[in-house]
Amino acid sequence: MRTYAIAVYLFLYIPIGVIAIFSFNAGRHAAQFQGFSTQWYGKALSNPFVMEALQTSATVATVSAALATVAGTLAALALQGVTGRPRIIFDALIYVAVMVPGIVIGISTLIALVTLFDFLNPVLSALWPLAGAAPKLNLGTGTLIAAHGLFAMALVVIIVRARVSGMDRSLIEASADLGATPWGTFRQVTLPQIAPAILAGFLLSFTFSFDDFIIAFFVAGSETTLPIYVFSSIRRGVTPEINAIGTMVLAASLVVLIAAQAILQRGRRRET
Amino acid sequence: MADGTETPIAELRAATKRYGAVVAARSLDLSIRRGEFLSFLGPSGCGKTTALRMLAGFEVPTEGEILLDGQRVNDLPPHRRPVNMVFQHYALFPHLSVADNIAYGLRQRRPRPPAAEVDSAVAKALETVRLPGFGPRRIWEMSGGQQQRVALARAIINEPKLLLLDEPMAALDKKLRHDMQIELQTLQRTLGITFILVTHDQEEALSMSDRICIMRDGQIVQVGSPRDLYDRPKNRYVADFVGKSNFFEGTVRAVEGGSARLDCAGGIRVVGRPSEGVATGQAAIASLRPEQISLTRGEDGIPVTVVNRIFLGEHTEYLVRNPDLGQFLVLSSRQAEAGEGNFEPGETGRARWRDGAALILKND
Ligand SMILES: Nc1ncnc2c1ncn2[C@@H]1O[C@H](COP(=O)(O)OP(=O)(O)O)[C@@H](O)[C@H]1O
Ligand SMILES: [Mg+2]
């Protein structure tokens, strides 16, 4: 049993380990290790295509995570007031949204957006009041943010909801009892109580968006995110530079995920 | 101006609270006097918390009215009522320090009181609950008893017209509970704030309250001072709740001149003061306090066998058995013991009581 478990872990982590090790390869071939070097990290970071993709990814991740956090938190708070059958339906819909495979989300979002744009663009140009051509709605950063934001919102709802429903209701009553208005109670009691979950939700949304390839692949249009860049350069062969990028993305994601976990844990401990 | 004509500080008028089919409080009528210490006493689920929450504003009565200081407040939300509550599990804010918890109420006031004023009020409140210097502590660093004092300080700093306490001592151990009871009582006297306490602990209610409101199944059964309730319970339920008592069932044979006769099993007769509504021919019960019964070796009284004996210092409590009445308690003072000597378990003797000592009550 134990050997079996070890085998599973090796199977899971050896490929990742190999990528990390070969990112420090001095030679330019991925197949054999020719000495330690960090040159590929420098190459990756000075490659303008990589930097541009990184910037797109960072923008999309930040904006979509911020939108998802605000909308998801508000939804989680509003869902508190929903009980009975509607509650069950809403809960189910949120969980389904998280479990739908990325490829399905990608395709359906693409179809929905293209249909919408095909309908809106003629209307827009017909109604455009100024001189010159009307702006054309297209796939790109905006659609990336929309698609990632929607998916991440479901994540945020789940995380924040867990915290909100774990919250002691009597704290809210105590606050009202002491003379705080509903808004005052929200600001001084509810928000500090759920802040760790909100922050964790933001960080998870950020990593989700930053790492996502499948959904981005469908809705990115002509934009290139970091995962898309990696995918397209792999077709020209795996270089240590790609390994270096992968390792950096992995390290950044791990740091953020561990931070999110620590924030949630800490919030939970303080509760008791 | 305690001339009885002043407006009560709070009033429930036919206040009813339903939760769907459940009636948590049924047509409660009660007026609360300025500066008194009143307890709601009753078993779990009888509607005590519901009554308290209607006063605090967390529940709106389905029917009837809530008045504070003569004003109808049914629709006034909790944050606008001059009433504060000490919650059952304290409900202290875990993200705030002890001092910030206590200052919370003052900081909600508009215009905001100056920081220096708040700080000195907090320091004074901490003194009052005997936690000086504990301000900077975190809530989870405080013991249960200390948390309770913080909850108390957080409420009294606002100088509310009514302080509501929902089983505040339930989570404390016995010794601490006793200390806290004395402290609460002292606090109430010195502050002059009207206290309303919810408890299912009769000793607590008896020892602390000016008046007790006994509840059952969402209804008020009887309201009165501890002595009133002890001496003149309305029915068996009240007599059972206030102090220990023995109950003997029987049939009322005669009621006249403030005295009634009850015939119990085996022809045993009990004569006592009837409560309202007791009539000849009815089934009723006699309530006899253990201290009203004495144990002798003489010829008077009913024969009993001592089943068990508990030494309580000044008193000895005997559990005795009579073939007709079953088991009951007798409390014998040290003096009586000196006269009659000790009874050992298994020994026989006679149990006696004065005619008229008993209360003849309706059996409900
Ligand atoms: N929010 C509620 N919803 C439904 N029933 C309730 C609610 N609150 C109290 N009850 C019911 O009302 C009755 C009285 O409750 P409560 O006032 O809490 O009693 P107590 O404080 O005396 O234990 C109980 O039967 C309880 O189950
Ligand atoms: Mg209760």
C-alpha cells in the first residue's frame, strides 16, 4: 500500500521535477543535463514575446479576479437570505459551474460571445452617432476577463459562502444591539469576519486565471497569454527556456496558493 | 416616586410570537418596574428567550405590543432601542480587543464621542467588572468567566434602560457561577439599571431577583417576588419550580374560611390553605415543604420508614417512605435532631406536620 502511494506521488511529481531541473540546464537540449546555469531564466525574462504574454496574463488575472471577488462576495452575502428550494437550486448551479470541464466552458463561451458580437456589431455601427467607423466588439483581453471572471466568481461564492454561513449570527445581533446600523454592522463585523475568505478567493481566482490554458485558448482571439505562448512555442520543440517559464509560473502559483490556504486557516483558527 | 403610578420601564401587552405553527410566546402580559431585577424562569423551550428577544427588538411580535418607557416600539429595530443584551454565549467580537469590544457601543453614537472620553469610559467599565488593565487583551486569551465580564462591561457602558441577560451563567462552573450571581446583583443595585434575566435555574432566580416571572409552554404562569411564589404558588407547577416540595394527591372534601381539607390515599388527611379555584369534590394536591414536616418517635403522625439520609450541615434531609403516600422528603434541623435523635436508614418513625401548614393546589 505504501509503495503504491509512493509510486503515485513519483508519477505525479517526477515530470514537474524534471522540468524544474532542466530549467537550470546549461546546454540547449532538453534531453541531457550539461551543467548548472540560470541563463535560461535570463533569456526568458528578456524575451519580448514572453514579457508581453506575461503582461497580458497578469492584467487578465488581476482584473478578472477583482471582478470575480466583488461579484462573488456580494452573491455569497445575498445567498444568505435565500432559503429552502431556491437555495438548493442556486447552490447546485454554483457547484456545477465549477465542475463543468474547461473545454465545455471554452466552447460555449466562444459560441455565446461570437453570437452576441454578430448581433451587436451591426446594431452598434448602425447607431454610431459620430463620424468614422464604429468600434467593433471582438475577442481579446475583454473576453478573456469576462470568461475567467465568470468562472472564478463561482469559486469565490463557494469560498466566501462557507465562511459566511460558519459565522456566528449572534455577532451580527450583538452589533445591532449595541447600536450599529445595518451598514455599520456590515463594515465593522461582517467584513472583518469574512475578509480572509475574500482575500483567499481573490488569490485563488488570480492563480486560476493566470494558469488557465483551455478557456483562454478559445476566447483569447489574437491575444497571447503566457500559457498560450508556452503552448505555441512547444510546437517548435521544448527548450530549457520553456522549462524556466514553467518553473517560474509554478513557483508563483504555489506561493499564492499556499498564501491563500494560510489565510483561510488563520481565519478559521481565530474563529474559535 | 415609587407610588405605583409611574410608567413601567417596559411592558408586554398580549405579546404573541408564532413561528409557523409553533407558538413560542402566547399573549404575554407583563409590566417591568423601573430599577427592578426580574427573572424569567422556566424549563428550556418555554419561551423565555423569545420574550427577551421581543424586548431587544430581534423578534417582532406576531400580535400584541411591546412598550419601552410608555412608547410602542414594535417597529423599532434593535439598533435604535435603548436596551442592551448579554448574549448566552457572550457574542464577543473575535477580531477586536477587549477594549474595542467594550467601546463598540459608544463608537456607534452620532456624533461620535471624543476618543479620550471613550477610553476613560472603557477603563471605568473594566474597573466595574473587576478587569482593570485587561483592555489590550484578545478575546480568546480570556477565560469563560472573564469573557462574561467583558460582555457585561460592553453592555453596561451604554447605560441602557434595560439590561437583558440570556442565561449568562449557563456556561460557567458552579463556583464561578455563584460568585458571578452575587456580583451581578451588586452591580444591579449600584447601577440602578433594570435587569431582566432569563434562567432555567430556580436557585439563581430565587437568590437574585426582586420578582420572578414563571413561564410554561409560552405562557406566563405566575409573577411575584421569590417569597410570594414560595409561600403562595398558584399551582403545582410553580410550587415545584420554586424550592423543593412534596406533593400528595387527593380529593378536596371541604373548603371553608381560608382552609381546605384534602383526603389522600389510605385516609390520610391534609389540611391547608387552598389556592384560587380549589373547590370541594375536585381532585387536587397538597404541597408540603420538606421543612414543614418533622420526624418523631412519638405516636402522632403517619408511619414512615427512613430510606436515605443526607447530612447538610445545619440540616439533615431524610427521604422517607409511607405505604400510602410513597416517598417524600423531610428536612430536619439540628435542634430537632438534638431532641429526637438521629434516624438511621431502615429505621421507622412518624412524620408530622401542622394542620394548615400545607397548600392545597390545583394539580396543573
Ligand atoms: N427562530 C425560531 N423558529 C422556529 N421556532 C423557534 C424559533 N425560536 C424559538 N422557537 C421555538 O419557540 C419555543 C420557545 O423557544 P425559546 O424562547 O428559545 O425558549 P427558551 O429560551 O425558554 O428555552 C421553542 O419551542 C422553540 O423551538
Ligand atoms: Mg433560551
